[in-house]
Amino acid sequence: MRTRQLAHLMAADVAATSQTFERTPRLTARRPRDLPQIGMPVAGEGLLSQDGRTCTLRPGDFAIYETSRPFTWNLSPDWKLRVYTWPRASIALAESGSQQLTATPVRADSALGRLLSPVLSNLMDPGCEVSPAGAIRLADEIAELAITAALEETEPDDPDAQARQLYTAVLHHINAHIDDPSLSPQEIANTFYISTRTLHRVFARFDTTVATAIRTRRLESCRQALLSPRNAHHSLTDIAARYGFTNPAVFSRTFTNTYGTTPSRYRKLHR
């Protein structure tokens, strides 16, 4: 196994002989982990199953899957699998949305596969060096591109296609304006020329709320800001306020509940 950390994105190469990996319902319940991942064979062949779908992946092909739900990898003969892992909070996709995309193959020779497969491959290249701020942006953009590629491969008669398109567009809007203090359901509804009721209905279809999406992304922006050397001289209160957390106690409690440690300790551990 070989690994590389790019901000909040972990890339790993795993190689072995033929074998099967299974994350069973029992294991998922006993050791819950909520990590969106991409698997891409570099050598050999992989058979990925999750959420009622199964796909065969060959070198350069890739697919999204989630550790929060059972899945199975069958890999053969002598294989190498490249795995990319993000924390759930950094991905602008609700779990219900991910269930529509998991185990959906993006082929190396597809339109977006030709663009993204080389990028994923080159991330493990020792010569691929970027600044800490660039690594954060790169990690986010790769996740967005992978989701877009998987969406392009979903069935065209998806009954939620129109709602999913609006939902995704709103999430992108939230990401782009996360440091805007006026960001709110009303502002978003005005931007997209829809009622707030319609906006809330769309998010309800994906088992979440607009407020949750905004709070999650603001919290993740704070976490990324804590990692950036550019913010080394900014206090926790300043960083929290930059992304809408005006109450330091609420910020600290929410951060700790999400990431398992306090903001100050997180910052010290990752310096």
C-alpha cells in the first residue's frame, strides 16, 4: 500500500493477488464510517457492488462508493486499485443522492473519463506538487468532477432528474458564496427565481434541508481554513465568523460533534 494526502483528500494505491473485500451490514453497523470514495483499477479488474448495482471496472475506469453502506469489491487476478477518500462533510452530495450514483461506472474512454482518469492517475505522481491552498481547491474540484461524471452516466429517464439538477446547482451556489453573510434560503430562492417553498421541497426529496447544507459547507470551510498556512495568524473566532459562526461556543460544539475533536486541537494536530 502507498498513500498520499492532499489536504482533505487521501489517495492510496493498494496491490495484491485475487481476493474479495466485503463491508457487510453487520460491520457497517458495528464500525460506522461515512466516507465517500472513488475506486479506479490501475491493473487487473474490479467488480464493485453497492446499492443494488454491480459494475465491472478495468484500468482507467472508476466508480463512486460509500463506506456508510455495505459494499463488495472482487479484484483479480494480480491487481492494483487506486482509492480516493474524502470526509463526508466536504462532499456537496447528500447520502440519498449518492445512492443514485454508487457503482455507476465511468469508463476511461468516455467523454469525462478521458478528462478525469489521467488526473486521478497523476495524483500519485511524486512530481505532482501543489501548495496547501492549491491542494484544498484541487481536492474539492476532483470530487465535483467525479460526481458530475457519474451523473452523466445515470439513466436519462431518472424521475428525479430535474430536481437533482436544481439541487446540484444550488449546492454549487452555496459552495461559491459560502463566505457571504447574506447566504440564506431566501437569497438562494431569489437567485434561482423559485419560491422558498419549492426550494425546501427539492432538498426534502434528497433527505436534507437548505439550512443543513449551508451549515455543513460553512463548517467544512472552517476546517479547511484551519489547515491553511495563510490563516496561521488568524484566531479561531475570526475564522468561524468569516463563515457565519458568530457564536464561538456553538462553533466549537458543532465542530467537535462533526470532526471528533475541538477546533483548537484539530489545528495543532495538523500544523
